[in-house]
Amino acid sequence: MPAEEIIQRMSELAEKLLLWQSQYAQGRPTVSDLEYDKVWDDLRQMEEQNPEQRLPWSPTQRVGSDLSHGFPERAHEVPVLSLDKAYAVSELEAWLKKNQGLSSQPLVVVAEQKLDGLSVVLYYENGILERALTRGNGWVGNDVTANIKTIPTVPLKLEPGLRLAVRGEVYLPKSQFSSINARQEEPYANARNLAAGTLRRVKSRETAEVPLHIFCYEAFFLAWPGQTLPSGHLEALAALKTLGFPVNAPIAALSPEGQFTGVQRHSLELLSCRGIPYAELGPLVEDQTRQRPTLDWDIDGLVLKVDALNLREELGATEHHPRWAMAYKFESPQGETKVEEITVQVGRTGRVTPVARVSPVAVGGSTITFVTLHNEGFIEGLELNIGDIVAISRRGDVIPAVERVVEKLTPGTWKFPEFCPSCGSCLRKEGAHAFCPQPDCPDQKRYRLIFFAGKDQMDIENLGPETVDTLISLGLVNDPSDFFTCDYDKLLDVAGFGPKKVELIRAGVEKARKQPFVRVLTALGIPDLGPKLAQLLIEAGLKSYAALREALENRAQELVNLPGVGERTVESLKLGLLKPSVSRLIDKLTQAGLVMEAQAPRGPENTAFAGTVWCVTGSFEKFQPRALAEEEILKRAGRVVSAVSGATTHLLAGSGAGSKLQKAQSLGVRVVSEQAFLTALAQERVPGL
Ligand code: IVH
């Protein structure tokens, strides 16, 4: 088929699909799913065979693609200004009065909801959606066209010859937000932030999976063959609506006495918006404040806009905002402040988190200086840079969150570092987050130690972050087991550490040595292994590290059957608990005398093996899996370690015992056969004694 014919055929199919899509969206489908799918498949096939000829407005673009794309910066055709703000009805009234004074006719002002989403501009050339840009700094935005095309209600193709720029707000309906956010690894503070993250997905297929919506609220008609261009805002909105754009009905059209001209009346009907006198502005604001929680989209105020476009032109704009519009902002526990610095922190798991230091600002009753920025995608979604003015919220009791950039004072977006700020390793991206892959990274180590000693873990009294830092700087602790073995007298040389204080620290450590196994397990800081899961595992009979290890190695599938444990959790446990570094740490903690098994809730105490340290290797006839033998040792108050060392007292060696047997022999550790072990169990005494 010649190229022209291919294009012709593809256009026909695409036109058909777009028509059917819009009929379907209006609740009036005209074809069966089968018929629709057939045409869809035909178009997809033609596009696959002729990728060069694929139409930019093809409905297949709505499902997005797996190809990564960036968000190149592009200049806006008209600067995208922001709105001047008022916080009281009296300010709005003063603004109305001033503008009425400048106008020769009764001034008509349109009141709309101020949508709390992401501002975008859609550019149509010759009737086709050419480009969609974020607001950016007002002059330059990011090209998010591929992702915008996945929003089903955004028209991809209008009438030939139509040149148009449309401003709108992309948002995620509140109802959708709650159900999606429940599945997020790290929940988003609000629908706006999740929408921002989604619009910034580099794979548009991922954007297509989140049901983003858009409301359009400003139109600049540049050319429309055969049509008179709108002369007022209501007319422009009505035209947008007729063209198929989603338009949030304006709340009201205000005029001094509630009077209107014919054209406006026509648009009012089309938009189902009422006309009211200025005097009703107060009740209108009250009414909207009441309605706010019942809406399925977030609004943070109202916008008043002069209707007549010629008057708008006369009024003009300041550098930042037009004089023909004014926003009214609802009161909210929000503060605005400047981002002074952005730093990155490396947590105990290696996750690298950007944090903003802001000029101190009071929000919801307390002063905020640091705010988490979550990850790279979050910062990009906000288009945030150091020096920008941001709005900070604190909803309920939650951690402060950056809601938006209120004023973009520094061009561009802050660049996430490539290297770990603590150890310099090259960062690795896993999902939304960046990780430092170096387990010996000083910051990771520090946070692991602080976490281990922390209140919800081992709760080592009098050993807070500052003391941990001092111990690290003296070279006294390197891993958590050192807390139980190090020489605290060395602290006496440090200013601020008197004998009394050191004694208190030692007492805290001794007390912590007796913490139950569930705390030890949690204190390891294995991702997903919190107190709840640790208790669950223990109750399922995995009462020691050895038992856990055995289960993870040999019957991980059984763990998936535990309530609330999924494949992903088991994977995290495997990854975390089976690491050689963790098993080494367990050995050291065992040798330091910590409680390494969950105490049996009842039954007389059996201490037949007390004071012994066992390593179990090889395979056995009676003890399959091996953990059964380890359980017998633990039941009798013996300890079990995974490697042979000088502190090991017994090696239980089954058939096929290898290097551990050699090591035990070289260290003079008593080697016990399965038969001798069975005898020892029967006699309830330690072999060799
Ligand atoms: S009109 C030149 N109308 O509020 C002014 N803006 O702080 C054109 N917004 O960046 C904007 N709802 O993202 C307008 N109904 C509405 C709006 C609205 C939300 C946003 C928009 C803008 C910000 C101003």
C-alpha cells in the first residue's frame, strides 16, 4: 500500500475510534465491544507495521508506552501567570469595586473553584494536540505530552485549522486516591502529590494505569476557521465544552445587580451556571467552603475572573499575575516558606532520602524547619529548587509535607545526586527510591546502630544518638554486638561523660542484654521485619534465628501461608535475614549473651545444655530438617550459632560435614555425632560431661 493510502486508512480507523470513545464517555455507546476491539486491533497492527506513519492523535496513544521518555523543557507561547491571592471576602469585594470603577459597563466577573491539582497547558495546532507542558516557572515548562495523552477526556483531535491553547488542572479524584494510595509502598500525603508523581512517570503506560482527570478553565483561541472567536470567558468555556473538553461548571457569574447580556446568558445555560449580584459573594464563599469536603476533587479556594476579554487586556498583568483575576484561598493549616537547602540522608537500609531545610515556619501549632522530599520523583513533580517558596501542610498529626511550589524563584529543578553523600558509592535506583549499595557506608552504619539501641527496639537506656556518635568516633562500636562488649570506661576521657553517666549507660546495656528475642529480631532492622511480623513468626514456631533461617531456606512457601505474609514479605526476609553479614551479627550477638530464642511460654525450664554454644552442620537421619536438632539444643538452654569460632563448645556433625568439621577439629571444639547427640538428649546432659 502506498504511504498516502496507509495514512488515509489509519485516519479513518482512528477517527472512528475517537468518535466511539467520546460516545462511550458520554454514556451513549453506539458499537459493541467486539466491533470496537476489531477496529482497535486493525489500527494497532497497521501502526506496528508502519511506525513512521503513526498519527500523533491516534487513540492508541492513550494507553501509553513502555519506552522511557524525558520531560524536555520548552518555552510557553504565552507566559503562564499565577494568581494574586486574597484571604478574606472583604479583599475580594475591594477588588471587585476597584475593577468596576475602571469599567464603562456593568462588570461581569466569573467565580470558579480553585482546583488543587497540577497546572498544564495544552497546545493545539491545526486541530491536533501538539504539546502539553507543565506550568514550570511560567515561561518554560516540561513537555508531558505522552502522559497527558493517556487522560481519556483530553481531546486529541479537534476541527482542522483550529489553533488553541488551553489551561487546565490535572487531578486525581479523591475517591480514586484513597484506593490507590492504600497500595503505595510509601503513601502520598495527598491526591495532588500522587497526581504529580504520576504525571512524571517516564513510562506513559504507568501513567495510563492511574485514572488522572483534567478540568480546563482558560482558553486562548488563536484561529478557528469559520467561527467568531469568543469575546468573553464564559463564551470561551462554553466553546471548550462544545469541543469536548471537560469543564468544571463555574459557580456563578457576578454582576453589580445580577444583570446580563444575551451572549452571556446563552453561555450560562450551556455551562449551567447562575447569575448573581455582587452582594451575594459572601454567602457564595460560605457555601463553597461547606461544599468543599463533599466534592470528589480537591479545591483550595475560589477564583474570580473578569469575563470580558477586551477588559482583561486593558487591565493587563503585573510580572507575576494578571490584574483581571483574584484567588480566594480557604484557611488551612498551611504555611509558606523558603527552601534554604536540600540535603540527602542515607538511612540504615541505604535508602537515600532528600530533605528540605526551610526557613522556620509555624504550621498547625509547631515550628517546622525540616521537611522530607521523599524521592527524586517527588521533587521533579513539584519542579522544586533551592530558593523556591513552598506551601507546607500538616494535616492532622502527620509529618509536615510540601504541598506545592507557591513561587518559583530559582529556575530549573534540583538535581538528585548520583553518589552517596556519606561514602561516595554510585547510587542504585530501585523503584522510586535511590539506594547506597555499600553496607559499610558510615551513615548506614550509624543509623543501624541508633536504630538498634532505640526505644522501640532494644531500648538501651541512656544510649541515645549522641552517645552512639561518641562511641563510633572512639572506634568502640562498629556493629550492634559491640554495645555489649565494648569498654565504656573509654568514654571517661570524653568531655561530658562522668563516672555516673558511664555507669548509667552500662546499666542500660546490661538491662537490654535481657530483652526478649522478638526485640532482638526487630532491632536487626531487616526491611519489613517489624515487631508484628517478628511475633507472628515466633508464634508460628520459628523461635530462633536458626529456625528462621532453615524455614526461609527450605520451606519459604509455607511462610506465605501465614496470615498477612505475602510473597514480597518472604522475599524481604530472605534477602535480609540470609545475608552473611546478618548471620555473622547473629553469632556475635549470641556470643555477647543476648536472648537468642523466644522463651517457651510454659513447661518447666530445661537447662541441661546451659552454657554451651553449638554449631550444627551436615545432614541427619532423625533431624530433618536440621533445625529440629537446633530446636532440641535451644529447648535445653544451649545456644546455636551458624559458624564455628573459638567460643563454640560443640559441633553437631551429620554426614557430609565439611569445612566446619575441619575448623572445629583445628580449634579443639568437641565434635558430636548424631548418635551421641541422641544419647545426650535422652540423658538430658551435655555430651562429654
Ligand atoms: S486561572 C492567569 N482558574 O491556581 C491565571 N487557575 O495560583 C490563570 N488554578 O497556576 C489561572 N483552579 O494552577 C485559574 N479555575 C481556575 C483554577 C486555577 C486552579 C490554579 C492554576 C494556577 C494557580 C494560581
